[in-house]
Amino acid sequence: MQCGRIGNMAHKAVGIDIGGTGIKGAIVDTATGELKSDRIKIATPEGGEPEAIADVVVQIMHKLGSVDSKEPVGVCFPAVVVKGRTLSAANVSKKWIGFEAEKLFEKKLGHDITFVNDADAAGYAESLFGAAKNNKGLVLMTTLGTGIGSAIIFNGVLVPNAELGHLEIDGVDYETKASYSAKERDNLDWNQWAERLQKYFDELVKLFHPDLIVVGGGVSKQYEDFLPLLKLDTKIVPATLRNNAGIMGAAKFASKK
């Protein structure tokens, strides 16, 4: 698919970021990562079922205005995505497991799309436009939220569908202990949560020896409360693109299809 024009300008694509609580979309300049429209956000339908979510994406596309049939459209989603099919589901309906997601969205939108994992989209955007820009080594992106999302980027190339939040540490799936939702559930202060994060990031460093770790998710806005508490040999920094990372990454993936 070629990158066409929106508003008679080149290097544009639409990015849609589907989350457990909200669905966001915007037009993106894929050369710079800059949003070229207002960011539209609509609440994720209760239950998070495929048809209902696809209908919300249609609403967002309408709000963004007319999109030519040749314009790239990227959609990112909290699931393992292989050849447009969702193999897991996080904070949405279990109907997504084994579901032909890309085909549903193409039918609803009447438009070719690119469907990718949300953490992959965010990590790819951070490597191009954000905290990992110009880093030519191994970068690990983690998103701390309801669970722990992750992305692996080496020399600017994404290794898709990394599920590093599900590492087993101390006999448990460790996102159940170190995610931001676990901090809230267990009523942990920053120091207590940092102890769990320390164990998690120590394991990542032991397994991958990355050059850089980027920490995203909504809590990254409060990075000064917990990142300085971590003692790692590897450099660890907050994400810089915040809530736009998934939109940017999805649009960039679509423009490269």
C-alpha cells in the first residue's frame, strides 16, 4: 500500500489506538510523528466486543473527515496479532481470541488497514520519534498499566508480539505483581512498588542485556516518583510520546505496508 495524501499533503496516515477504556484516533505525519488533526477519543464500549469496538472506530474515522481509499490506516489493539488475527485479549471480550480482526475492520471501514499489537505500535513510535530515537542498539519498551505490555526493537527493527509482561518470576506471571494495577490493588506506595519493579527489570536485563529500557503507560507521567528508586546497570528512561504513541506507531506501520 502506498502512502497517499490527506488534505493534499504527503506522508500522512490515520492511526487508531484501541484500549480497554478508550479508543483514540488522529491523522499523523508519518515523516515526523506530528499529529495533523485533533485527537478524537471515544470510550470503549462496555464488554469490549468486536462489532461494538469496530463501530466506534467507524465513528472516529467519520469525525476525522474524508479519507481517500488509498490512504494508509493503522489500528493497534491489546492482543497478540499474527497476520491480522488476534490470538489473545487483554481487558476486552474473550471473543477476540482467534478472531479475524483485520478482516472485520476492513469490512466495517470499507478500507484496507494494518492491524498490530498496541505495545508494538507504541514501542516502534518511541524508537522513531520519542525516547529511543537514534538508538541503534537493543531497546526494550514496557508499558505499565492494567498489565505490562512490551516491545523489542533492535537497530530500529521491531521484533513483534513480545509478551515480556508474562515472564514467570517467583512462580507467578509477574505482571500480576508489577503492573500499575497491581500497585493500586495491593495499595503499595512508590517504594514498595519499586521493589517489585526492580525484580522485574533485573530479570529483563539478565535475559536481554538491552542498551536502553523505555517505560511507558499512563504512570510514566509520574516517573520521578519511581524510576529514580531503581538501581540498574542499563539506562532506563520514561517514554516521551505519552498517549499519542500508539496512534503514531499504528499510522507508521500502515504507511510502510
